[in-house]
Amino acid sequence: MTVSSSIRLCRRWTRKMSNVRVVIADDHAVVRQGLALVLGQEPDLQVVGEARDGVEAVALAAQLAPHLVLLDWKMPRLDGLQAARQIKEQQTAVRTLLLSGAPVETAVLDSLDQGVDGFVHKDISPAGLAHAIRVVAGGQRYLGPEITQALLERSRQQSVSTPETVALSPRELEVLQLMAAPVTYKEMAAQLSIGETTIHTHVKRIFAKLNQPNRTQAVIAALRLGLISF
């Protein structure tokens, strides 16, 4: 999905709902206050609660029923990924967006299989963050440009044992391209109109053909081979 199409989708969504209600979760008060100040400049974004850790974030999501919870990746008691998973279990309509200041980890894409709706780096601009929130709140998935750039950089630098040529079926190529996107296997199945079990079968075959152990490494290998693109 292009930025322009995302913006059009967000504008249609915000016309239906005047304010996107957001809960901010970060264990640093200055970060929470800064995020609240930035989002407060956006007329369609409303910060309705602040949490100091993942446990408080889960509680506030249940209490306030926001449209989106913005979660720091690393927090005490319950980290952002764990909190997002619990929020999804209890409040399926609440969207979750992870925010990290640490170097991009190999778990980023894998985390998206566990219910997270988006992932951005803290280097993102205020306008970029507002855009990501609108995209995710509007029902789409979002992977920040900083994240995709880091994955591309890793694909050039990382020493990965990759076959010189790989014979993938047209369906496996479709699945592989979706593996590079921030979507879950369940969402892949729905998009391709096949069962989730079939998706997992394709994924296992892709891992074997690319000689990679997990989704992130498979995507990196596919990028190096030119099989897919972001």
C-alpha cells in the first residue's frame, strides 16, 4: 500500500470518526509527555490515557476502550509485545502500535504474527508517527520506513547462507511477498483465500528452499535474491 493510498484511506476513516482515541504506554514520563504533546497538535488524535508499563496499558485498554494503544517495545513488568498480545486477547477491536528506540531486532516481523498491528522506530518524525497512527487505527498494518530500511541494510550486510537459485511456485512467491509485509499468517490466508494451515505449509517449504530458520531470515534472503521487494 502506498503512502498516498494510506492517506486517502485514513481521510475516509477520519470522516467517519472525528477523533482517534489513543493510549500511550512508556516507562519514561518525559517520553509519555512528549508523545502526548506531539499528538495533541493533531486535531483528529486524542490522547485519553497514559500508562507507565505494559500492565497499566492492558488495564487502560480495557477501561477506556481506545482505538489504539501506542506501546514502547521495552517496559517493566510487561513489555510492549506481551501487552499487545494481552490487549488483543481482551479487546479485539483495539489496535496496537509498537514504538522502539533500540536497534531493529530480528523479532520485528515475527512480532507481527502475534497480533501487533504496526511497528515504528522512535526516530520517526511527528508527522510520520501521526500518519502511522491513522493508518493502524484505520484498520491497516504499518511498518515504519526506518524498520524496512534497517531490514534492507541487514540484507546487504548480514552473512546468510542462501542458495544461488531458488525454485518457488507462483503461490509460494505470493506467500513470500506477504511474509515481508506486516501481516499475520491468518491475514495472509484470508487475502489469498486459502486455509491458514495451507499458509503454514507454504511457509515451511519456503524456509526449506531458502535454507532459513525463520520468517525474518527468509525475508532477508529473499531480498538478497531479488525474489521480493518492499
